[in-house]
Amino acid sequence: MSLSSHQNPNLLQLEFCGLTFSSPITLLSGCVGFGEEYTRIDGFSNSEVGAIVLKGTTKDSRLGNSPHRVYETPQGMLNAIGLQNPGVTVVVDDILPTLDFSETHFIANVCGSTIKEYETVTEHFDNSAIDAIEVNISCPNIKEGGVSFGNYPEMSAKVINACRKCTSKPLIAKLSPNQTDIQENARLCIEAGADALAVINTITGMAINVEERVPVIGNIRGGLSGPAIKPIALLKVHQVYEIAGPQNIPIIGQGGITTAEDALEFIIAGSSSIGLGTGLFYDPLLCKKINAGIRDYLERHEINSITKLVGTLDY
């Protein structure tokens, strides 16, 4: 006999770095502002998701890149917003007090162009109500000529180690797909103190206006997200799970998830939580549909907890 939601109301509940998520869904940084954007939509509730990752935050305010900053591509989207944000002091003092932490968990996204900036921003969030901290190690390292921290395992580990010393809150390393060996990066980030991993960040790409012969994106290149990157993200999640799984390090799997079947693929590949971002632009009520689809799958297969499905790929 199948398990009904009445028999098991906590079917979708999971523990993530000591936090209880009511759903495996995490809303991704940069796609939901500072946690309030989708609450304006009828039928949407923050209580439908396990956690929300706030917009990337730097030490000082940033205006971001010149337009165009967003461009739709086949089965995806390019963006180069440039980390527009009001700065960490404003986020901690003015924005966090407006969020309802009884609805869901809120995760800060820490960005910086030097290790010192990462430390400063992390310290600010450590002294706040934020539930966890995600470290965006795909930011450029201006001390190394603009090379991204996240594309080199040793650099990634240095950033994570520095942030680890500045907080006791759960620390999530957001891994870049634009690197040679994501498994080595994951291993070093875990050794440096990461409690969880977010896999993957966007894939670098560009688009060209052929009539004008100029880049469409003002920044020339941007991050590609959406269904176009899903097969790549799925493989990266499974590769990282081979490193993180045996150490019980949870993964937020992300990249092109738009259906419950997509979400289930990521969970089977090794994701404890699944991240939604670009898909929300197409369907703001996607969370409700994905939760319902996952629940239906678990009931049909007589699986009494979402956690029992994680990393069950058989080959």
C-alpha cells in the first residue's frame, strides 16, 4: 500500500547542516532578490521552500554592470548583473529585520574581490539572524589579475578557509563549473571547512548581435543558466557526490531544473536539496508543482522520506 501524505506529512522534510528544511527546494541567489520578490505573487509562499539564498552581497554597495545585463538564449538565459547590491551593512541592518524567519530559512550569499573582503562580509553575517552562509567563490580575484577564485581549487580553499574562521554558521561553498577538476575543488573546500556544497554556478557564455557585430551583453560575457545547462550540472553534481557523499556533506544541486522529474534526477544523482532559479522566471508558481511531483513519486515508489532517495543512482 502506498504511503499517503496524511500518513507521512514530513515526506519532503530533510535536515541540512543542522537546519530543518520543510521542502528540498532552495531558491537561488540572484533570482529572488532579498527574499521578498516572489511573495508579491498570488499563490506563492516562502513556506513552500526549504531555504532562500539572498542576492550576492559585497562589503560596499555596487551598481553592477552596464546594460544589457540579461539576454534570453535557446533553452536558457545569459546574465551579467555585476553583483548589484546595497552592501552588507544595509542588508544586515535594514533588510534582514524585514524577513519572516518563521516561514523558511534564509542563507546569505557572500561575494568579494579579495580574501579580506570575503572575511569582512562573512563577519557581518555571522553577527546577524541569517541561518547559513553561501560563499560565492566564482568572484574575480583582483589581486591575481581578475582570475576567478572558483576556477582553481587552491584559491577556492583559501577563500573557504578564511570564511570558516569568521563564522560558526553553516558554510556552503558554491562551486564553479568553469574549471578543470570540480572533484578536487570539492575535496579541498571540504577540507577547508565547507559544511555543504552548491553545484553548480552558471557556465560562462556570450551572445553576439550580428547586425551590429557587438556583444549583446554589456559585460561581453555572462553566466548561462536554464535548461540548456541541465545535463552538465547533473553530471557535476554526481561527480561531486562521489567526493562529498561518503563524508555526509550535503549538496544543493542546481542548473536548469524546471520540472519535478528534473528535481528527482538531481536528487538521485546526489543532491540533498535542489535549487530553483531561472525556472521561476518562466513559472513563478513552480515550487508548488515540483513539491507535488516529488511527493507523488515518493508515494508511488513507497519511499517514506526524501532523504532515502539521495544518491541512489544505480550502475
